[in-house]
Amino acid sequence: MSRLIDHLITDIRAHTENEEFSDSIGIDDEEFVRFLNDAQYRLHSLIVQNHSSIFLQEKEISVVARQQAYNLPSDIYIKNKVSGVEYSYDSNSKNYFNLKPVTKRSRCNEEGSPMDYIRQSGQVLLSPIPTDTGATIRLTYVRQIPRLDKRRGSVGSVTLDSSTNTITALSFDVATDTIDSTAIDKYNFMTIVDKNGNIKMKDIPYDSYSTGTGVITVTSGFTYESGETIEVGDYVCAGKNSTTHSELPEEVERYLISYCAWKILKRDSSVDSQEATQALAEMEGEIVAAYADPTDDIYEIPDINDDNDPDIWEY
């Protein structure tokens, strides 16, 4: 979605006649942000329930010899939506094969080449415990789309150590922008985005920051992911995995606006909210249906047999 969340809020204020506000009167922006996120989360949930493949993402995780448990990605939907796990004993993409999902009661604590995986409390467990050096698992999972937030400040200076993927120094630009301390202080993390809301570095933990100098003390031990970066002039959002622009397409903007307007009208005890309820339900149905697989091509039945599986060998 190309529009900044601030512009959506302006439209909703006009639609609900809530354009006059201050610190003491009216509805502040934070309620609009919360309701827009409610709308996005609801729609994302409905789409996942019906077409979960829309939000599938892959991530490769390095395997440590004799380590059984591996953390799931921070942006995985409801912390457990794993679609598949593959294993490569040498990290070569040609050697990936599917691991089978099993229950914890089937867990094998012996060492060997993994054949199964178990989901457990934000982790996947490999079974048997891997002994390979240089192996990787390729995780396919349903991704949670980023939370919406306003620009809470901008980057005034930054120094990154690319050899260790650490932030050496980071500060707000206090000369030209105001730090939104009220919003930032609600979280122990921040996310850096560019002017179009593209996330450049997410889930940055911090211990403190100075409103005078703008210097941010990043929590010791934090390492950013390969490919992430920060530049002067980027914007700061509060919280983990946040952005100023929704990742949902332009066609969904009308729903976010209508949902937020409906919540505001309900808050104002307006009779208009009753009419909006039916319209929202119709929009939800239209949008979810639009996410159905659009291809008219013909798929072949997949061959999921593993030629190395002794159970299917012919004698």
C-alpha cells in the first residue's frame, strides 16, 4: 500500500468528523493506529484461514552439530504456523529433503541424520539430533505482516559493523525531527524503515535513548540479519516488525479505512456504525475471495515419494 498511515488517519478523521483534536480534547492518533492494526490483523487472519499460501515465506537456518532445538522466525504467524521443514546435510540446495512432522511422543533423542521435526514453544526440534557440520534447515512458514505505526523519529547518524552484523552507534536526528517518546517508551524494541515503509532493520532492542542528544543505547548482543541495513534519514517505528505503510495491496485500503471509521463511530455512539457493520462483512468476503489462487493452469499430482525411503523400495 503506497499511502503513509498518517494520510489514512487524515481521511478517517474527515469521514468520521473527528478533525478537531488536541492533547485534552478529541480522539488522538494512537486510537486510529490501534484500530487500523485491528483491521489489518482481522483481514490477515481471514485470508490465512482460507488461503494460507499467500503469506508463505522461506528461511534458511544454520544447523549446529548436536543441537536439537532451533528458534522459529520472529515474524511467524501466531508463533507456530510452520508449513514445512527441509534438511540439507551440506547446505547445498540440491540436497534438501522434506522432514516429516511428528508428535513429541515420537521424538528420537539419539544422534544421527534428522528425518522428522517437532514444533514446541516457538521452536522446531530435529529428530534424531543432527551430527552434520555445515548443514541447514529450510523452513517454510506463514508470515505475520508488519504492524502499522507512525514515524516516531528519524535516524541522524549510524555506524554498522558488517563483519559482526552489529550496530556500533545509532542516534535520532534531534535537530530536524521530534522524538515521539510517549509511543517509543511503550516498547523495548524499534524498527527502521525507509520513506516508503520498507523495513530495513527490525526488532532492534534498546536500553535507553537521550532526548537531548538523540543517542540510542542498543542492547548488547543484538545482531541484525544478513541484508539488513540503516541509513541516515531513515525513519524509526516503535516496536518489533513495524512499518508506516501496510503491505496489503491498494485494493484493501478501503477496508482498513472503513473498519477504523466503524470503530471510531462506535466509540462516538453513532447510529452510522450499524450500517457500516454489514458493509464491512461484504468487503471482507470480497477481499478474501479475491485472494483465491488466480491461476487457470493445470497442476500435476505431486510425487512426494522419497526414493531413499526404504519403505517404498521394491524387492
